[in-house]
Amino acid sequence: MIVIAMMRRWRHRHGQRGRLPKPVSLGKAPSIEGFTPVPRSDAEPVYIEPAELEAFRLVDLEGLSQEEAGERMGISRGTVWRLLQSARRKTAQALTEGRPLLVSLEER
């Protein structure tokens, strides 16, 4: 089990109040760096974070509920929902616009 804070960095809270976000546990590190469309284009790539990819994999590929995925990742169901929404939007954007989809391993 790999515990990350968004791959070598902490997620940042917005504003001054509240606690820092929990680190996210990944079952395994992403084995890919990304996907590129055929034919290749010069379009700006879409970056997906490892935590978004893991939530996407657990819920949509393995068929877990959002609560079960949250338990495995060590985060709340609401956080899983937000990660899923973001991953689905980025994947749809990359597919429909013919843009490369890259896994973001470091802060951009």
C-alpha cells in the first residue's frame, strides 16, 4: 500500500481555516505515464493526478462503491466523489478534444 500526499506534495487548502487534507493511500503506483491520441496532435495535454486515477480505477473498473473506495484510500466518500468527478471530466475532455492524457507525478 502506497501512502502519498498527492505524489510528493501536500494538497493545499483554500483559505486560512480548516485542517490540512489527509494523505491519500494508493493500492499501487500508476504503471503508465499517459495516453496520446492517434494521430498525434500539438494540443495541450490534460493532466490527471494519481489519486484521481486510483478513485476512477476502484469505482469504475473494480466496481466498488464510493464508500468502499474511500475506505481503501483512507479518505471520505465525499473526497472520492470529487476525485471521480474530476477524473471523469478530464478523461472525457481528452477523448473528445483529442488531447494527450498524462498522469501528473509532480507539481506543475
